[in-house]
Amino acid sequence: MSMRNWMIGAAVAAVMAVFGATAIAQQAASTREAAQDSGAKQEKGGSEKSVQVFLPPDLGWEDNPDVPGVQNAAGVGDPTKKGLYTSFGRIEEGVRFPAHTHPDARITTVLSGTMYYGVGERPDRVEFEPYPAGAVIYTPPGTPHVMWAKSGEIVVQESGYGPTDIEFASDEGR
């Protein structure tokens, strides 16, 4: 089994564990439609219902306006609307994404690099744990957390059930 297939399988298993197969089935139609609108690359079949593939180099990265050194890219779904979504984040070496919370649960999969992750509102008091590529981290709603690219660039995939938002624990992020 390739690393890519393993990561896809791990992400699907994590999403099913959190949201349950019923919620995923209910969102399938809207998720496929959202993937069509997001510019995802079609891999097989060439029709509207084709499998969608997202490759980090081809995602159309945009600078995060709140945190220098962070870029974001859209995936499947719309995080501002009700339903399942996936997005991507890239953090440059040495950059800490400030302490923040989300109203929804998050499933973060480390796609490349080693992400240092900690829970708490004050980065100077957070105990960071290193998570290598392939790690899947579940963060409950409202949990303050920090992500750090301590030893090299990291790329992550985040999934959740919208609508979502971000609230920084201090003015550090905005």
C-alpha cells in the first residue's frame, strides 16, 4: 500500500470515527458538488462524478492574512457552510501558528514534515509534541491549540464539519 493511499485511508477512518458513516453519507452529494467548484483535478472517468485528487503542489496556495509564513488552500466543501469540508495548510520552517480555537472538531493529518502540536492558550507554556507525516490529530471543539513548524516546513490537511471559524487566544494572530 502506498503512503498516499495509507494517508487517505487514515483520514477517512478518522472522519468516520468522529462524524459517523451516516453524516458522511448525507454530505456525499454536496461534497462532490463542492469538489467540482473548487478546481480539483479529475483523475478518472472525466465526468462530474469522477474521483477528485488534491496534490499539495497544485492547490493554489494563498497567504494567510492573519499569520505571516502560513499559506492555505481550499479542498472539498465550504467551511463557511453546513457540511463536511477539507482544507490544507502550509507553515514555513520556524513559524508558530498562534493559539486559537474552532467551534467545530478538527481532524488534522500531517502530510509532510514534522508538526509540533500543543494544547493551551499561551505558546510559552504549551508542551509541544512532535507528530511526523502520517499522524492524525483530533482536536475537540473549543480546544485552544498551537501548531509549530519547528524543524522544517509542514503541510497539513484539516477536516471538519462546518460552519467553522477561528478565534485567536490573543492578538498574536490578528
